[in-house]
Amino acid sequence: MPTLAERDRRWNLLDQLCAEQSFDALIIAGNDYRGHKGGVRWVSDYNMHHRSAHAVKIPGRPASVVVSGNLAGARARQANWVDDYLFPGSIGEGLVEVIQKAGKVERIGIAGLGQILKVDELRALEAAFPGAELVEATHMFDQVRQERSAEEIEGLEESAYILDQCFTRLLEIARPGISEREIGAEMYRVAHLLGGEDPLFLTMYHDVLRDGTQYSSFAPPRSRVLGTHDVHTFSFEITGPMGYWTELSRMVTFARPSENQKRLAAAVTAGIGAAEKALNPGTSPADVQRAVIAAVESHGAKSTYWSGHSIGADVLEYPWVGLDVVEDDTNTGTEVIGVNNSITIHPMLIDEENGVSGYMSDTFVIEPSGARKLSEHRTAFYRISKGETHVIED
């Protein structure tokens, strides 16, 4: 687990944010959805497994954690970073109790105000602190944790190692006649054995609705059985024991692929390669997006999705690569990628005319000299034939 020195580094950063923004208290809201609980763990090392929990940081004081009251029996799961755990009748009551310790309260920052904090919790804060300004602080909080410490990078490497072992196992078992569920079950098994948590294993394939609409489906493994000419595209995201996410996705097939399948795979590979070259300190995410799009389009393909995002204690963090196509646009237009940022790149491509799609992903740490890919597996289209794995060249 992260050290107490790492805890103190993070708490000091939050105190600095409070000072800069004149926050009398900062709430980091969380729930057990995979994309909404990492902030609480970043502050407290508490990994909630059910319902809701919020961390509260009052400047100059240790953090507190307010947990849903009906989880009081789960006290054994408390992390040792925080002494002040509250299990109130309602989380709103607990938030008020903690924040009252700040004395006069005029301004409260809330990371997760728009998408995580519940309405009844907001009303409890408004009633208890009627003159206080409640400020959306999600973007501010993400900026604080954007630069990873050495310990955090170790956590990223740890989860990347686990994913690499899972993919190695997939290459051993994948074959025509196996179902997506069988592959998924083995991925979950290997991940758990190596300490992986909160697994998100998805598979993708191109399909056509009855009205002729084409789409690429991303969903948990189903009973779909892989055929000789199918392309098995998986995306696996997990946290390692230290609570850091990485993501890995590849395309795997069996028989000789079609030219269009090869072209889409080559386009995805080129997009990730272009991003890797563009991911330098001081580069804007928009410029990385442009590099991905240019590489993809040079193969006659089209991106249908944003190209990536920061990844850390939460699976989706600031900054975004391709934010202009994301519905929650909090882009200030001034952000840049920095040293010790961690970024996942995942171009999603679809060719409706030829009925093929492509998707892969890699996670990178940004070093002074540029991006370092965390996976040891080559970014490529894989073919399993005659008991051997081959990389399909362009």
C-alpha cells in the first residue's frame, strides 16, 4: 500500500488547493461506480466496495471519511491513513458534522458536485451552511493529482504487469470455438490471482441491427462463440493492489484476416504510435488528438470516439485527449501534458461500408524524454495459428 509519506504529500497538495481557492473545506465525493471512487481512495487509501463514501479535507487537519451508515459493519475494511471515519444515519449529516469543525464556513469545494454528490447531501450542506458558496472543484482536483509521484508510477507499473500476464494467458487459450465468457473467466482468474481489483473486461465486435444500422458493440463477455474468421477485440482495465488503473486492448484472430481487417488494425496501431510520439511534456491534448486522427485517416479509416485520457486512481481523469467529442466538456483550452502524467490512448475506428471495426489501447507514463509504454506486449494485430502467435504486419 502507499506510504504515509505519500499520504502527507497528497494532503499537502489539497491544503494548497484550499488556500489558493479560499476553501474552508474540500469534499471529494465518491460512490462504488468504477469511475467515481478513485478520488476517495487517492485521499484516504479507502477502497469502497459498496454504496457511497466521501472524503473531506479541512485545511491543516487530517482527512476524514464519511461512509454510508449501513456499512458500519465493514469497519475492518478501513485504511490506516485516516483515523476519523464516520458512519452516520445519512451521509449528508456526516458531511455537516465534519465541516462544522472548520469553524466559520464561507466556501466549500466539491469534487464530484455535478455527477457524484447526491441531491439530499447537497441540500443538507445548503441547510447547514446557508451563506456558504458551494464550488464545483472536480477539474481542480484532477489537476492536483495529474502529476504522479514515484510511488504512484510504481502502482501503474504494477497493474500494467498484471494486464500483461492476462494477455499472455489469452494468447494461450484463445481459439475458434471458445466463447467470450470462457476467455473472460480466465482473464478474471489471472487478474485476481495477481492482486488485480475492480476488473473491467469488455469485448468488442461489429454488428448490424435489423434496420441496417451498423455499430461496434462494447460489453462484458457474452456467450458468443468465436469463429475462425472472427476478430476478438478485448479491453481489460484493472487496478493493482496500490489502487492504480491501467488499460490494455488488442485485436486477435485465427485465420488469415481480410485486407479490410488488416487495414483497420493498421490504422489503430498507427494512431497509437502517433500519439506515443506526440505525448511530450508541454504538448496539448488537442495536438495529440490531431496526430492520432492524421495517422488513422492515412489508412482510409475514421475515428468515432475520443482518443484517450489520463488514468490513475480513477479510470477516467483529466486531461482528455479528444475532449471536443466528450459530452462533459470542462476543457479550459490551456491544459498541457506534463512530466509524470499517465495517459491511456485508445482510438476506436469503424468502417461501415466494409463492416469492420478496430480498437486497441495502451497506457503511457510521460517522462522528460517522452512517452514510455507500460505494456511489454507489442502494439499490433495478433494471429493465433498452428499453436503459435504471430504479429500481422501491414
